[in-house]
Amino acid sequence: MMDVEILSRIQFAGTIMFHYLFPPLSIGLGLQLFLCEFAYYRTRNPAWEAAARFWTRVFAVNFAMGVATGIVMEFEFGTNWAAYSRFVGDVFGSALAAEGIFAFFLESGFLAILVFGWDRVSTKMHLFSTLMVFLGSVFSAVWIVIANSWQQTPAGYHIVWHDVQGEMTPRAEVTDFWAMVFNPSSVDRLTHTVIGAFVLGAFFVASVCSFYLLKGRHLEVARRCLSIAIPTSLLFTILAAATGHDSAQKLVETQPAKLAAMEAHFQTSDQPTGLYAFGWPDAENETVHFGIQLPAMLSFLVYNDFETPVPALDQIPADQRPPIWLPFQTFHLMVGLGTLMIGVAGLACWFWYRKSLDQKRWLLWALVFMPVAAMTANQAGWITAEVGRQPWIVYPSVQDGVEMMGLRTADGLSESVTAEQVLSSIIMFGIIYSLLFAVWVFVLNQKIQHGPESPEELVEYKRKRHESMSEAIGHGGTPYGGQMMEDAGE
């Protein structure tokens, strides 16, 4: 017999994981795009302009996919998770309203100038628009992560009971907006999430440019973009490790059950706690098969010493423990991929500094596939965070010494949705998203295969455009935009 809760969770996980392919790439590409355009603004080198134009086209494709796939989740809150939406509506309403006002309007308002403003506005205005689109994408992530973090570590609210069709129903209402915003996990989760997006963007640019070097195409533009992508990839992979470590240290206070599940730590001991490098957790027998454990390392990572034991799952009531196998595996996958990315980025920086990266074809091929590692690590981190907080969809908390109720995932479901309806929507979404993914890959591949214009082609294009505009002015016309007039002045 089909379980509506399991199916609804699968549906939401599938739609959000598909959507989450695109926002991190948009955020990361936005930073790389801004840095390329800033380099053009400072140097007026046409190679930098060719790079900025190329990454603008790639960014636009990805941004459109992110918007299209994100809308679905808004409807799922109402169709599949009506009880949850009633419980968190006041909190999420303020956060999502802020996201719309401070982020989406900013991002979408300047997007037209970013995509269509080349040769129509001044270089300075176009650079400013690029910055605004980048900041808009970051601010969007800020409010979404704040809303999600509130579910993990609620703060700044109280519970009010409302009569809904004759039944008293709890609702979380905000009492302190800034306490809600700066809840105990929001800053750590936000920095880790945004830095993870920067990692993906840097490796994506490095991947495409490494492919061009391997094929001997677009060499000047590729080398210039690598001079930004490679050092930023190393910087942000290191920062991702640092922010992830800080987040794990907070978990022992805010979500000890999740931390114990991530390490399959079943029994509390007075001895220091080890850290598994890998293994196969067996929750039924409370053991880890084929595991290799690093002695006392979990104690060190959590408490910065090798002596203090970490609380285990035996201190958590059985009906409040999360699943073990999946958070354990996704957490270790994320950490393993993060270590791999630091190593590849470090080697790439070293050989780039030695001016010998072009000769290291094995390393260029490794860079080509690094976006897969970065995207997988982002997805694995999300799975760890979300599955690790089960069975709660909103964690219980303590407000001013008073225990506040949470909301179990099973209690957040819509009362009127059947398992058959959810299953049919999963099949429908699966078909539609498969087609969307195929279109995204096809269009993205076309743009990458075409590549950027050469600096010479771009100069020739602008020369001809300037001549045609000058001829139009000579016949009584008017120049089309500030960019060409600026170029004419130069």
C-alpha cells in the first residue's frame, strides 16, 4: 500500500533537488561574470569583453531554468503540505516577501540590461547591472536559507492556536523578526550554502575553459577566465571546509541527533569519539560495517580537543531519531568530494603559477569534470541537512526557557491529498523535468561548443556597428545607445 507521506516527501525532494541544480550555478556564475566584466572595465581589453558576453549568455539560460523550476515548489506547499503551510505561514510569509522585495525585483530588474544592454548602455552602467544581478541572486539565497534555517533552529516566535473548521490548530507567529532572521543556524548555513555556490561557479568556468585548452580553441579568452576561476576555486573550497566545520560544531548544541546520525554514533561513551572515514551503517544492530574510524577525530572537530565525548543516538528518544544510513553516506560523500576539490584546485593553482597547466592534460581533464563533483556535493549537503532533521519538519526549540512545540513531518501533510494523486504527479514531474533537463543540456552544450567570439571578431563587429550608426547619424538618425558613443570616444 502506498504511503502518502513517503510519496509527498519523494515528490518534494525530487522537485527541489532538480531546482537546486540551477540557483547555485547562477550565483556562482554571477560572481565569475562580474569579475570578468570588471576586468574589462579596468583594462578595456576586448578578450575580457568577449568572455563577459559569453558568460552572460550561459548565465541567462541557467537563470531561466532556475525560475521555471522554482515555481513548482510554491504550489506544493499548498497542495501537499497544507498543515505545514498553516504552521509556518507567518514565518515564511515574511521571509519570502523579503526575498521578493529585496532580491527577485533587484535581480530581474537589472537582468534585461545585463542580457540585452551590450552596445546600448555605457560600460559602467552595464557593470553596475551585472553587480546588481549577482547581488540579487545572493540575496535570494539569503532569504530562502533563512526560512529553511528557521525550520532547523526556530527562534523569535510563539505558538498561537487557531480554530480551523472547528479544530484547534497551532500556528507559529513571529514575535521578533531579527531573532527569526538570525536564528542559531542561519549565518553558518547561509555562508556554507553561498560559498558552495561560488565553488560550483568557479569550477564550471574552469571546466569550460579547460575543455577549450584541451581542444585548442578560444585560447586567449580561456586563459584569462582561468586566471580568475582557478584561484577562486581554491579560495572557496577552503572556505567551504571552514564553514562546514563551524556548522558541524553548532549541531552538537542545536541538533545533536543529526550530528550523531551523520557519524552513525550509536552509543555514548566516556571515551573520545572517533570519526568514520567511510562505512556501512546498520541501525538495527547499531554498528558500522566495513568502517574505518579515525580515533578521537570527531571529538576534535566538534570540541577542538581530543578528550570530550560526543553525545550519541542513545540519548535521543527512539521516536525522534532520524534515519542513519542516508545522512551518513551523503555527509561523507560531501566531505570526500570537498577534499577532492581542494586537492584539484590546489594543483591547478600551482601549475598555473608555474605556467605549465597547459601541459598537464590529466589535470585539465580533471577540471573538466569538477562541476559534477561540486554539484553532487551541494546536493549531498542538502540531503544531509533535510533527512538529518527527520522526523521533524520544524524542530522543537526553547524560547526564553520555555519548550516550544515543533511539527513532525507526518503532521504537515494536506488532509485531502491521496497517495494516488501524489504518485501521478511524481510521474508527470519526472517526464516534464526529464525533458527540461534535456533541453537545458542541449542549449548549454550548443553555447559552449560555439564558444565566445574572438577579440578580433568582437572588435570588427563593433567597428561595423559604429560605422552603421555614424551613417545613420549622418542621415539624420540618432545613436542607439551610450555604449557605442563611449566606444567612439575612445
